[in-house]
Amino acid sequence: MKIIDAHIHLDFYNQYEINQILNLEFLEALVSVSTNLNSCKKNLQLSLNNRKVKAAFGFHPEQRPPNEQELESLIKWMKKHKDVMIAIGEVGLPYYLSKEGKVSEKEFQLYAELLEVFVKLAKEWDKPMVIHAVYDDAPIVCDLLEKYSVTKAHFHWFKGDEATIARMIENGYYISVTPEVVYKEKIQRLVQIYPIDQMMVETDGPWKFEGPFVDKKTEPTMIKQSISTIARLKSLSEIEVAEKVLNNTKQYYGF
């Protein structure tokens, strides 16, 4: 069984942990997403050091947005290295910061404008996107993607209502499923609804999980249990699911 981790923050791990992850025999590749310019630079180097690492460049929305100079520097750097990046990501909207009351309506508009910049770049550069957008933020992102006719959208660790799920399926957007599927009913319901042909698997490591993964370091081995759960929910064999999500990821990201 070969596995691709479709969404991980590899640059957040220390070098010993990175070596352990990349030496996993079953791991064919991983998509290491970036949080800011410094993260982009680290992921570029990781991808140059090991062919298993596919780097995505972007700015994570769950933090203070970049000022004009910071954004200009990031875009300039991304343009210089766009031929080696697998995708634009992680980008999106700050649902959790907003939920905590840390983002005003005016500030939220800044995040939306920033995301629009990345959507335009995805269209211009013909790059797939790795998107952080859940619940009420997801329809806003769908509006932007539709506005610019961007069809290659990967909503990682997605959570949302049935109307948005139906819209995403119709538009051909992909989702990726974390180890949370093993113990969370709402994620299991999503898996039952969403087509297997538009599904990937991820860890979002080093994010820590609960259930059977309590106090365990997050790494791609956990994906095997995700695949087992998806297989049960979809009434498929584990091999069928593993091959399908592997091929889906290769097709989406073009490697």
C-alpha cells in the first residue's frame, strides 16, 4: 500500500522527525504546505533535498495578514519559484480567528482580498490550490473560485453544510480527509456523501488528533487507519481506497 499525504506542514517538524517521515517505505510523496514566506523558503529547500517532498507556497489565513511590503515580497518570491511549486497553498479565510472574535468585519475583508490575489495567481499560473475554508467561509471561497473560473481547488480537512458540499461536488473540487475520520461522526458523514473520485487523505501534521491517536506524534502512518475507515464507509476494500486516493492525488497535483 503506497500513500501520499496530501497536506502536511513538514517544515514544522524537527530534522530528526523529517528524516523519519521521509524514510517511511510506504510513503510515496507528501504535499508540504506553507504558512508564510519563511515557511515557503523552508519547504522549497525540503523539496530540493528529497524528491518525496512536493512544496506548495502561500500564506495561511489563521494569522495576521501580511502588510503591503510583506505581500509584495511573498508574491515576487513565489513568481520566481512558481515552476518548482506543486500548488498555491495553504491559503483561505480565517474561520477560527473569526470565531474567537479576533477578526473584525473590516479585517475579514482584508483576508478575502488576499485570497482573491491568490485565486488570480492560480488562474494566471495554471496552478492547483490548497484551501483552508470551513463552514460559513466555504461558500465565500466558492464564489471567488467561480468568479475566476478556477476549477482546481483542494479543500483540506473540510467541514460544511450539505448545500456547500453539493456545490463543491458539482464544481469538481477535491477534499482531503484527516485521521479525525476514524472517530468523528461528522467527518464520517462527509465521507459517505463525497465521491471517492474527488477525495484525498492527509494528516495536517504536526496537528495532534484525539481518539486512538491521543498523545501520539502525527505522521503519515495514521493515514492507514483513515483508509481503513473510508473503506468501511464506502463499502470498498482498503486496497481499492488506497489506490483511488493515491491516483486522485497524483492526478490533481500532476505528479
